[in-house]
Amino acid sequence: MSSLEARDLRVGYGGPDVVAGLDLVIRPEQITAIVGANGCGKSTLLRALARLITPTGGSVLLDGQEIRTLSSKAVAKRLGLLPQSPTAPENLTVEDLVARGRYPHQGLFRQWSPTDEQAVEEALAATATTDLRARPLDELSGGQRQRAWIAMALAQQTELLLLDEPTTYLDLAHQIDVLDLLDGLVAERGRTVVMVLHDINQACRYADQLVAVRDGRVHAAGAPGEIVDDRFIGDVFGLEARVVEDPVTGTPLCLPIAQRRSTRCAS
Amino acid sequence: MLAFSVLASLAIGSKSVPFAEVIRAFTAYDGSDAHAIVRDLRVPRTEVGLLVGAALGAAGALMQGATRNALAEPGILGINAGASFAVVLAISVLNVGSTPAYTGFALAGAAIVAIAVFALGATTRKGPAGVTLALAGSVMAALLIALTSAVLVFDARTLDEFRFWIVGSIGGRDGSVALTVLPVIAAGLVIAFAAGHSLNTLALGDEVARSLGQHVGRTRAAVSLGFVLLAGGAVAAAGPVAFVGLAVPHVARILAGPDYRWIVPYSVLLGAVLLLAADVVGRVLVRPAEMGVGIVTVLVGAPFFVWLVRRPKLVAL
């Protein structure tokens, strides 16, 4: 079982640190959702966890080992990352895209094998994209395309799956579709999912562990039901809101109080 | 198609040789004028054409893949400008006077400029990524073109020699030219064929490539090295030939799809075919004189490329 944690992590791009001394332990076989206001450092945190950027201080530990000392392919066999809006060349079919997820398992002298074939089939099946396999990616709907990308990350066969806002640009039905898919991967296949989410209500619904980032540090972390309340929303998003119980799931539901509308309604 | 272009290149010219006679020049050489033309002039010319065309096609495919820029072509890293400047210096300062002799100088010039561009591009914080390299190449090219012009303005004799080289031609090359550039281009082709797998991953963007365990910087460096060998070898043998390196990978992409393991070999074949065909056309067009292949590729290629980009669906990278 792969474990991932950050210790006193600091990341900067030359200016002040965007991630400023952050500690975080990712719980295996659970969904961790990272939330926070724009520019709070949550995407930077995800990139540092995936070894895409080098920290200016502190460390990221993958299975207890400093991630910087591991080889790129060794990391890529344990941890996959899907960036926010990945781009693919035109006319690339779903199957070809998913096959490219096998890269870390191949080498100059170790080419395509039955194991690769099987991993691709499983990834297609898990994301319900088997029927779309021969279709070019640019002909698919946004939701189908996102499922194909997740299939590519699944073909990589990593226990840890990191996603940067996987629901961006999707309509509501496709957002739920993608989140349900990720939920199933954790529940049925024992994967560990870490994702940055914009929507606090979706994060509350799907996350086992919610991590709120503010000013490059973890402001609060824990089960959504334990940490999300009116004050939490104010602290993290700088927004006045009421938090009620979600009538569908029982998780916290955030109702923002817009200044003008609420005054008018109240008067 | 390739076999046909080779045959045409051997047969057609200011003196036409029937196809049957071409074959007899190899099977039963009798020392006649026709046989001598085929064996001594057209064969080396065709060899150079094949090498240069293949190299330009592969070079374009590599650079378009590494930079994910549809406009990347052999001119961009300043390779052509470096080779040109070296040839001008060779004529002007060292009084070198034959086309085959320029090959070594052009190769050296291309190599020196490539190293300089890499050094320039590599000093930036993020390492030699596509954009930094292309910028460094453009700056270097502008500088060298200015220097080249400066020499030519003051030296009419050099200009006279140089203008035949600068248009790009594979005529008047003896067997030594092909032999000089063969190892360089062959090494470049080996890198090009080996790079297909990595270019496929790189096509998904730097972040995905990196999270799939690819050393993006190392891949770009290796691909750029292959590019320099190919583009440098090509310009050394034939002078700057525009357009082939830019257009061929696009056609290859239409025919072969988005997989670089196919785009590279298609580009190699198409590049060789296009260059030989253009050379044959150049021999016929202004008979009995000849038009340099570099001019023909642009004359024939430009309208074709306009058609290509106006197609309802141009394949994006």
C-alpha cells in the first residue's frame, strides 16, 4: 500500500513561498479533497506531491522515501497525476491515449506486452470507455473525454491517483459522473485518490478527508462533517455563508450569503 | 513511389536516358555517354537527394514533436544560417572553390551554431525547453544572416560563388558529399526512430509526460541532438532547402495518424520522395539549364501548403 505525506513543505516560484511550511498525511484507500480560495497554493501543493515541481524546503515522502531521490519511472509506477486541462494531439483515439499510460512500464527494450494489453482493457472497462475505444478524443463530449483521461491514468496502474480539478468545464451531470467513477475506484479497487476540487459541496459529499489550504498552509483537515461550519467557510473562502445538513447525503452543505440579494430578501 | 522517384532521378535530365538504359548502366556497363552520366553524375546526385530529403523530413518531425509547434522546421535553430556563414567564410577568407568542399565547412558551421544555441538556451533557469531553444536559435540566425550579408556586400566574388550554394541544390555533388554526410544523417535517423515512443508521451503535454515518468528535459535534449545532426547534414550536402522539413511531417500526420512511431518513418520516406521529385522537376522546367531543388520545393510546395492549411480539417498537434 502506497503512502504519501508532506513534511514542512515549502514551494515558491522565486517570490514568496506559495506553499509555506505545510504538513499533510494522505490516508490510503480514501478520497482526499483539497479545497481553498484561488491562489491559496492548492494546485502547487498537488504538483509538489506529484514531484512535478521541486520544493524549496521540507520534503514529500512516498512510501517513507524522499520523493526527490526516487527515479522518475519509479515514482510514475506508484503515483499518477492528471492535470487540469490536458491536451492531446488531434485524431488520437481513446485506446491510443490509454495505451500511452503504459509508458512507465515500458522501456527501449521492453515493448508492448500482454500485461500492457490487459491493463488497458481494465482501464477502459473501469471508466466505461470500452465502447468509445476507437473514437478520436476530439469527437467526444467533455465528460467522455475526462473519463478517457482518467482511463489513461488508470492504465498507469498506480495506487495513488492525483487529479487537479477533474470536474472543471463539465456540466453538472458529467461532474457527478466523474466523481462517482473516482468514488468507485477507491471503494472497489482500493485506489487512493487526492484531488483539488473547486466546489466545496461536492468535496464534502465525496471526500473522506477534507484538506483546507489557506496562505500555503493547512488550515484544517479532517472528515467534512467535523470541520465544515459557518466559520470554516469564512476563514477559508472569505465568504459569509450558512452551513446546513445536505438533505441527500447528510454531509455539510454550504449556502453562501450574497450581500445584496440577502439584504433585499431580508428587508 | 520511392523507387519510381529514384528511377526518374536517374533517367531524366538535360540529357534523357531511357529507363531500360538506366538499368543496363548497372547490369551491363559499356562506358557510353549515357551510362557514364547515369553512373557518375546521376547516381551521386540521387544518393544526396535521398539522404537530404529523408533527413529534412525526419528533422521536421522531430522538432515539431519536441516543441509541439506546427511551424517548427530545420531553419529555426539557426542551423542553416550557421552553415551559410561558414560557407561564406570558406569562400571569402580561405578561397575554397568547389561545391563538395563546402560540405565540411557547412557541417562545421552548423555544429558550432547548434552548440552555441544549446549553451544559450541551457543557461536559462528552466533548461533547454522548446521555446527557449527556438528563441536562442532565432537570435543566432538573425546575427549570422547579418554577418553573412556584411561579408557579401564587400566581396562580390564570394557573392558570385555563394549564390549558387544558397539556393539549395543537389546537382554537382560527387560521391564524396554523400559519404561525408552519411554518418551524420544516419546517426540522426537512429535517434529519430528511437524517439517515437517518447514523442508520443510528450505530445500529451509536459505535465502528463512528467507524471508518466518521462525526463522531459532529457528527451528534448536527445531529440534536439538528432535534429541538429539531420538538419546540419542536410544543409551541408545541399545548402538550405526550405519547406520540405516543414510540410512533410504534416502530410505524414495526415497519412499516418498521431503516432510518432509512424510519423517519423513516413516523414523519412515522403521527404526523400518529395526532394527527388522536386529535383527532377527542376531539371525539366528550364531545360537545358537547371533550377535548384531549393527553389522548386518552394515554388511547388507553397501552393500545396496553402491548400493543405485551407483543408477543412488540418491536423493539429
